[in-house]
Amino acid sequence: MNAIQDFALRGEHITLDALLKATGLAPSGGGAKALITAGGAQVNGQTEIRRGRKLRAGDEVTVGDTRVRLTGA
């Protein structure tokens, strides 16, 4: 079963690479870029390869066995 982690947005959106860094799913910006371009991240069940993808409250990001659910501030 996947671990689910909630992430409260501080603004209207966050980019996918920034979220991966902020949650510790990627060790650095370069690590986030590599993970995303390798197809290792899904947004709402779909593989996402755009690191600048804007995420908003209600979106869900999956990396491996970890799911991050974005919530409003």
C-alpha cells in the first residue's frame, strides 16, 4: 500500500520539481529534474515529464510507493 503524505500549498500552485524537493522525494533540483525526465513521477495517475508542471490543491503526485496529496493553505 502506498504511503500518503499531505502537502499544504502556501500559494496558488507549486511546480512539480519544487514539490519533489520540498517533500524530500528528490535530494536536489538536479535530482528532481532527472527523476521527472526519466518518467519517475506521476501526476493524477499520468506520467509527467514537465518539471515546471504547475500543481494545485487536489492534485496528487506519485513517486514509487509514495503519494503526495496537495491541499490548500
